[in-house]
Amino acid sequence: MLKDLRGETQFLLIPTARISGIESPLVLAPDTVNYFADAWEGRSYVNESLHRTLPPDDISLAVNSAVSRSQDQLHIHIDCVRGDVFDALHANEQAIGKQWAPFPRPFFGHHYMAVWVPGETLGATSPFRLLAEGLPGAREDMGDRTLVLIGLTRADGTKGFVLLEDQVNKGSDDAASGEELQDHACRIGRQ
């Protein structure tokens, strides 16, 4: 776990194993560590930076596509979610089901796919595998994808996560940088 140079609350989970990024076959191997689960547990570093414990709905994890990342080593950004993303997820929670489907609202002109992951922890659920096995063609072009995981408590109190995916689209200048959904100033955590 490393403190990112940008933002007061942004941390990075970086595996000690040499893994290039989301496109590496190692992220889908059955015996690979669940890096998203470890990163979710690492949200405590964000809480320590703020000197308070944020609800899960305020925290996000992001892995950028190969074209939008700054390093050739897998890393997961851990930070606060943007307030407008938080609001959109809660306003459209009925559109987030157990199968990948388009999220009804674009973010920054980028159209994300969304899926619901129930539970308070990820356990053995690997977001990388959910993407590769759940979206047609994803396994073949994982490097062109971004993944963002955000805690979500539904209106009925059910706890879980929203997993958002976006794909590189050069025609619309979409580099699939899920980090765009994070707030490195953590305004949501300062309210």
C-alpha cells in the first residue's frame, strides 16, 4: 500500500508480484490474490487520512485501462467517490442488477456498464473475473477496459457494491480512466 502523490486521501494498492495491469492473464488466474478485496480492506488508509470512518458508499476503487494508466504495474486507486457519482448511483440503483447492463447516466460523456455485487466484503468475488466472464468480448480486450468498484447501500438497507466498466473508444476520446469517478480532494468525506 502506497500513498499516491496526488490528493490527501488517495492510496494505491500495488502487488509485489510483477503484473502489468488489467490486461495481464494473471489477474484471471484461479490462484491469484483478490487484489480488489485487499484494496477494499485498504480503505482504512483513507479513513485514517481523514481522521474519521467513511461509510462504504463514499469509497471507490479504480483500475484504469492500459492506455490511460501511468505505470506498467497493476495498481488500484483507493479514494473517495465523486459526489455526483454517489448521487447518480443512489438515484438509479434500480437500474443496477445482477447482470451487466448500461448505467442510465453517462459520466463525463462516457457510457459505463454496471453490475450489482451483494455483500459487505468481496470475499472470493473477483471483479476482474466478473468482467471477463460477464461481458462478451471483455476477456479478449481486458487492457481496453477500466473497472471501478463503489460501495452501495440500497434504499432497503441491502449492502453491496456497484462495479462499473468502461471501454476505450478512440472515436469519442474515451481512454477508459475509471479514476475520473474518484474525488482526490475527498469533498464527500469532508461534509
